[in-house]
Amino acid sequence: MTNVINIGIIGAGAIGCLFGGNISKVKYNNITINVTLYTRERHKKAIRDNGLILEQNGKKENLLNLNVFTEPKYPNRPNINDKFPFQYLFLTTKTYDLESALDEYCELIKNSKYFIILQNGIGNVEIVKKKISHFKILRAVTSNGALMERDGYIIRTGKGITKIGFIKTENSEKETVKINKEDKKNLETLKTILNLANLETEIVDNIESVCWEKIFINVGINSFGALTGLRNGELLEIKGLRDIMKRAVIEAVKVAKKKGIELKAKNYVKIMLEVAKKTSMNKNSMLQDILSGKNKTEISFINEKIVSYGKQLGVDVSINEVLSYLIHGLEKANN
Ligand SMILES: NC(=O)c1ccc[n+]([C@@H]2O[C@H](COP(=O)([O-])OP(=O)(O)OC[C@H]3O[C@@H](n4cnc5c(N)ncnc54)[C@H](OP(=O)(O)O)[C@@H]3O)[C@@H](O)[C@H]2O)c1
């Protein structure tokens, strides 16, 4: 059995550093775990100068044992099988950087054993599959929260659960790529490492449904917060607005059902409203992107994806369509 496990993280910002930092502390049998972060120059410099500063549970730690690069380099260690420099390679950029990151890191991804998309959104996998075919791809959906306070400094803003699972991929003959015993064992190992890293993790059979369940929440909250500047809880105080939030989610659920996504018999509108209430003080990530002056948000992988699927499937998606255009307007105003 290998005594080294190499884990890479492409686009190590808030969530990537939360995962990478915590994984780098794991002691797992006699196995050495190496973590390599791929990030931007300023963030890299700060981490190389002072270590990654991770604040969680009211405690601050300086983590000094992380490799950090700004471009696709492999950690130079002698006992790694050349073909698989990373056993597990995570992608944690925002969805709007997905394609460019795939292009930039294509070789690194292909030479790793498992590629794990740790992002919000739907439609990400279609893009990954187009660029990297016949490959065993996983998705991870997390309800943990993290914030990059400044370069090299990450704050854990919430403790949640992470769900992981293989997504269905096809080989060149269009046959579904089989997940074998070894893959299942390696998925268990990843789960163990994440749990030891204080990142509570579950393996799920149908990760696609989990992605959609999270999307229903994002569809009902994110663009509304970004457009109004309101915190999640404040959105609920305006009855008319709350009704439109509900209608946006109903459209998304109809699209998912028509698309054949397996959904549990849950009231997703109620779940979205409960999440908004529970996180009432939060400014959602789309609002934060707009407030920080960014000219891009994750709208194309949330409401806008509902619109494109809805149009293909003949589902009325007019609320999501209006929301998508308005957010593009905000993005343009930030240009
Ligand atoms: N943060 C959370 O609490 C949270 C929770 C659950 C899910 N998520 C999801 O996780 C994903 C990541 O979110 P996040 O909040 O961690 O975003 P983030 O803090 O913006 O981190 C992404 C990082 O990737 C960098 N990056 C982009 N392209 C790169 C490339 N080609 N090479 C190297 N670095 C690159 C970005 O740099 P620049 O910004 O300088 O381009 C940024 O530092 C999103 O899909 C989000 O919805 C986040």
C-alpha cells in the first residue's frame, strides 16, 4: 500500500484553502499526506511568507507544510508514480473560471487519479466532460462556509456537511465508465481523510441530485440578495419578493423533474425559505461578488442554467430569465 497520498487543489481561495489547510493537518495511519495549492501570486506569496493562516472555532493557526504554486507544477517528490502525481485533485475556482482553469491545468488533471469538482452550480460537469473525457470524475457539495479575509488568511464561517460521489461518465464507445472496487475503496479513503480533517463527509450514490438540491436554494436566494443588497433574512421580510423567490424555485424544480433528475419528495420551496431564515445575517456569495466590484458572478451556473435547460425542455422559466438578465446588468455596471 502506498505510504504517500498527494492531494492538489486548483483555485485555492476560501473553500479550497479551508479544505487544503485542514487536510494538511491530518495524521492517517503511516501515510504522509502532501497538500499542494494552486492559486494566485499574491495569495501564494502570503502563504509562502507566513504559512496559511486558518481561523476556525475562535482559534488561529499558521499552517506551514503546504506546497503552493501559481501554475501547473507537480510536487517534486521521488516516491511518486509519475503518472499519478495526485491521487485526488480538487477544483475549487468559482464556476466562471471553470473553463480557463480546465485549459490551464488540463495535463495536471489528466495525470491525476481522481478529479473532484468542489463548486456550486449545475452544468459544470458537462463542461468538464467535454474537455476531459473517459475520466473518473467526482463532485463534492459542501455546506461549510469560508471567507478569504485577505491573502493568506482564511476564516471558517460555518461548519457543515460535505457530500461526495462519482458522476456518470462515458468512454469513447459511449459506455458508462465502471466504478470498480478500487475506486470505491479510494472514495472511502477520501471520506476518511476529510472526516479526520474535521470536514464531516458522506458518500452519496446520486451526487447529481444533491447538486440540484443545493441549486434550488441558490436559485431562491442568491440573485435576489445581489439585486437588492439585502441579507438573506431581510429578503423574507418583503412579502412580494418572498413570493417571487418561491416562484423561481418552483420553476427550477419543474426543470429538474422534466430533466429526469431523481428528487426526494421534499418541499424545496420550504427548504429554501428555512435556509434563508437560518442564515438571516448572511450576505450571499453573489451579493458579495457584486459588492466587491467583480464584473462576474456564478449566475450562468445557477438561474441561467435553469433557463437554458427549461427552454430546451419546454418549461416556463420566465422568472429565472429576468433574474439572469438583471444580474448580467449588475455585472456590466461593475465593469
Ligand atoms: N466560500 C464558501 O463558503 C463556499 C461554500 C460552498 C461552496 N462554495 C463554492 O465553491 C467555489 C469556490 O468558492 P470560493 O468562495 O472558495 O471562491 P474564491 O475564494 O474566489 O476562490 C477561488 C480562487 O481561485 C482562484 N483562481 C481562479 N482561477 C485560477 C487559476 N486558473 N489558477 C489559480 N487560481 C485560480 C481565484 O483567484 P481570483 O479571484 O484572483 O481570480 C480565487 O482565489 C464556488 O463555486 C462557490 O460557490 C463556496
